[in-house]
Amino acid sequence: MSADTPSYIRGLATRARAASLAIAALDAGRRAALLEAMAESVAAGRAGILEANARDMQRAREAGTTGAMLDRLALDDARLDGIVQAIGEIAALPDPVGQVTRSETHPNGMTVEKVRIPLGLIAMIYEARPNVTADAAALCLRAGNAVLLRGGSEARESNIAIARCLHSALARFGLPAEAVALVEDTAREHVLELLQLTDLVDLAIPRGGERLIRFVAENARVPVIKHYKGVCHLYVDAAADPLLATRLAVDGKLSRPGVCNALETLLVHADIAPDWLPGALQVLVERGAEIRGCERTRALFPQAKAATDDDYDAEYLAPILAVRVVDSLDAAVAHIQRHTSDHTEVICTRDDAAAAGFVAAVRSSAVMVNASSRFNDGGQLGLGAEIGISTTRLHAYGPMGLESLTIERWVVRGNGQVRHPESGQAA
């Protein structure tokens, strides 16, 4: 390759950047219709997508992949139906582009507005989840952006199959395939190069394991929105409903242990622990959980393994739960502040004052009162789907839907107003 020949990544990003202008020029109705066509195309391509995923799954098993990673990679009819449904739901969402978020008329007659516009070209860097290919494309396009997708090598064939369906819909609308640009060559050096393209890429969003996210955050020159991991807590207050507390613990930990909104730590007030904790932990163990507890936990439930400080910092992504008995709401909050990843915190209580105090004290991107941690999800919160969950305290915090993929700019409408009257005088 000569010095004048663009690299594979730069060439792809350049074409994607050009495609972003074509997407931004579409009106809201046209973008919604494009997504509806994409949903139809993915549904029509079901057989090919599932065959590609079966090949990815076979290679993953042969490579020794197990547990959460294998679960994230897997597609079946139900999950594919979910992908199609999510694209359709995103198509039906209110369009954020052009939305006026602030408007006022100044005494001099100028109208000053803040208006949402697309970000431009968004790079998604992710592992193992082929559904991200469709979700990210749908969200970015609906918000008027193009997307540059770099999925993991373990999902390569699944990602290609899904992208081909999306490209088919783009072609029907006369739009360039690079509006959904997929990096098919998954060599790691391409990620590093992509993260340097400040002249082409407006935002990078990593989605995957902590190692990938740290690599992106530490090596990027382009802006990054991220979350490293999900260390989610459930605090069972002295005034908790015992049956509800057990329900929240079981759903939060075991409904899908390998996702970032699964519970990792259970904190229990000392006043309720003797009567509630042994039975609740027995239910969890009978359903396949491993318990790692503090000394007070083990005194009440001897089957628990001894927990270390590292256990309270761990995102297990497995049916393992760290447990600690605490003396007060303040002690629970102090534990959370020390160990939180700013993802999701839950309180179970019938005491409104305790609930209000908990909500005010913790700073995570989502706080649940008497509801499962599993609801910190874009679809469950009414976003249609999410492109990721941000624990970066910027304009986007928590699940990122359409509005998070736009920015606000100022639009000023006048009729000749100037700052200094003498500026308008003839020389």
C-alpha cells in the first residue's frame, strides 16, 4: 500500500462519513420507513441469519467458550423476533431530530432556540452480541446518523448476515450501504486505528467486557461514552416486604446472570436478616446460585462461602451472589459508594422515607425502588432499544436511546440585530 492509499479502516470510515450526510438529509418519515424496511428485511433473512449464527456458535464451542459469552452470542427464533420487533419499535418512536428543546424571544426581537441535530458518524465497538448490529444501526439511523460497526470475531458471520439484510433495505431507498458500515476484518489493529480518526468519527461507544471497554477508553482520541461493568446492588431494608425482597433477588440474579443489569451484591439490614436471609438464600441456592457472604451472613447461612473484598467489586456474569449484612441504610449506601460501578442500585422497602433517602444518596445511572435491577434496559424504560448504557457523567447517563444520539445546537433568528450599533454604520 502506498502512502497515498487510504487504509482499509480510513477508507471505510470516509465512505461512512459521506453516507452520514445522506442519512441526515432524510426527513423523519423517510427514516422511519427505512427502518420498517430493515425490519422486514431481517425477518425475511431469518434462515440465513440463524445458519450463520449456528456456525459462529459451533466455532465458539470448539474454542472453549462457555457461560455468559456463549449466551450473548446465541440467536434463536425468539431472539430474532425480538430484533425485528425492536427495529419496528424504534421506527415508531418520536423523532428527535429538529426537536426544539428551548425557545425564547429576546427584548431586541431575536428568537433564540436550542435544536437537536444528529451527531454524525458513530462507531460501535462490541463483542459477541449480534443483536447489537441491528439495534445500533436502527437507533443511529433513526436519529439521523450513520454507524460504523466493529463486532467481535466470535460473531463475525452473524454480524455479516444481519448487515446484509440492512444493506438490502438501504439499497431499496437508494442509500449507500456504508450508512451501516461493517468492519468485516476483525483484526485488533483496526480498532486502534478507528479510535484515532478524529476527522471522521464523532463518537465511539464500546459495548462488551471490561477489558474491551478499558482498551477503547485508554486508546481513543475520538470521544467515548462507556460503562466498564455492572456491579448492581439490592439493599433489603428493615421495612422490606419479605416476599417481594425474595422475588427481586431471584429475578435480579438468576433471570439472566450474564447481563450487565443482573444483581451482583445483596445488602441486608441486620433487623430483617435473621428471619428473611436464610430462606431467601436457600431459594437462590436451590435455583443454582452460589453464595459468597460476610461473617454475619455465614452465621445465618453456613452454606455460603467466605466473601473477600474483591467479591464486592466483581461483575460475575454468572449465578454467583455476594452478600453482606449491614446495620443501617447509611451503611448500605456507604458500601455502594465504595463498590459501585454507577450502573443500577435497588432498594426494597415499605418505608417511603428510606426509599427517598436511598434515591437521594446513590448516584448511579438508575435507581429502582421495589423493582428489579433488570429493568435498567432501554426497551423496558420506553426507549425502544438502547445502543448502550452510559456510566460516564456526560450528556448521556444510563440507557442511551435516540435523544442520546443527538446533540443540541443554537439557532438564532433575527432581522439585522448587531451587538454594537456602530457596526451597522456605513464607513
